[in-house]
Amino acid sequence: MQLHAQGTPDNAFPHNKRIARAWKLCVFALLLLAAMTLSISRAPLAHAGGSAAIIHWDSSMIYAGQNNGLPWGPVGETTIVHGANFSPNLNLHLAVTPGDSNPNASLCQKPNVTVQVGMVTTDASGGFTQHFSWPASAGQVNQGYSICALSASDNSIASSQDDGPFTVLTSSPPVIDLSTTTVTTGGTVTVIGHNWVPPQPVSINIAGCAACEPGNTEVTNLSTNSTGLNDGSFSVSVTIPANTKPGNYVVDALT
């Protein structure tokens, strides 16, 4: 049996929070395509009012009962931040920097350390929402990072305040691998994950499409848990039902 492989780029799934990898293999048997997605909440955190310009981490980055209510996760995390109390229609550069800038604003302008992660313009009420992927260049494991806003015109500090640092738990994004990409009906495939941090429940779904409503293309679904604060690993064996039609299928890991 000859395999014909064709790679699918990561940006083929723009709405996924995390993409491990996606490979399509055209063969005359039941095939499995490895990929993963993460559903996220768009709701911002609730905060007490205040007049100082501040940047809030989105609630999707907070894990209940963990890290004293502060965000943490892997490099590659889809980071969502919400700015408040800025001047309206202000052009800003957003940057992350190691340490806690709340008591030490100078961290926001530390050369060769701060990493720019985006540009925004505040709205008429002085707010903004920005999405970015947590950069590998700010990927020191177990290091806390603050987010700052700098004026686009003169690089002055517009805000050094956030809810507290984001802690990087792994220097690589979450990934999944398969023990095989070809399996017969009734056989098993092992799904192996790494960097699913912090430890959390993970759903494994096999269907005819990725990040979609599978409908009658769904093959099977089961749950497992990642383990290890700085590893986030799991390994789970999945049995392919005997009534599954031969074809190309997608393995999704979702949290």
C-alpha cells in the first residue's frame, strides 16, 4: 500500500486556538489526520473600576483554582487582552516583558528584553481588545511576563499595569501525534499529546472534518487528562468502530 502525503499549513484553521499539525494522507484504507483545536471564551474578566490605564487578561486564560487567579499556559497560547481607561483614538504598541511591571514601569522599556506583540488603536471610550499568539521569544519556562502599552509616536509608557504576570509553562505549543496514520476498522490508534498545560481535561474526537460540526461523520469521542505542570502530556488508545467507512478522518484534541 502506497502513501501519498500532502501537508496542510497551520493557517488553514484560523479560528483554532492551538494547532498541533495537520497532514492529509490519501490511501485506500481508513486514514487519520492529526490536528487539534481549542474552544475559547471571548468574555473579558470582571474587574473593579479605576481611572488608571490598564490591560486585562481575558478570562479564557484563567484556570479556576490555579495560579492564584493569574493566567498561565504554553508558548503559542492564543492570548486575548482588553485595554481600559486609555485616551481615545490612541495608537499603541503592545509588548510583553519578563517580571512584574505593576510596581516597576521601567521593565516596559528594557532593551533587548521586551517583545512587541501587536499594534492597536483605542476606541472612542479608550478601550481595545487584541489577540496574539504568545511568542517563543518570550518563552522562558516558569517566568512571569507583564504586558505593557507604549505610545506609537514616541515609545513613552502609556500603561505598565495589568492583572499580574502571565507565566509560561512550556517553551513549545501543544502538539498531538498518532501511533499510526493508517488503521483498519476495529483496530486502535494511540493519540499522544505534549505541552497541554496546565494539566486539564482533553477531549479526543475523530470525525470527517476538523473544528466543525461533525454530524454523521463522527467516528468516536472520548476524554482524557493531561498531566505534569510543565509537560502536559497524555496518551490514550482509541478503538475505531467496526462500522466505520474507509476514508480520510481527522483527530481533534480539544480543551
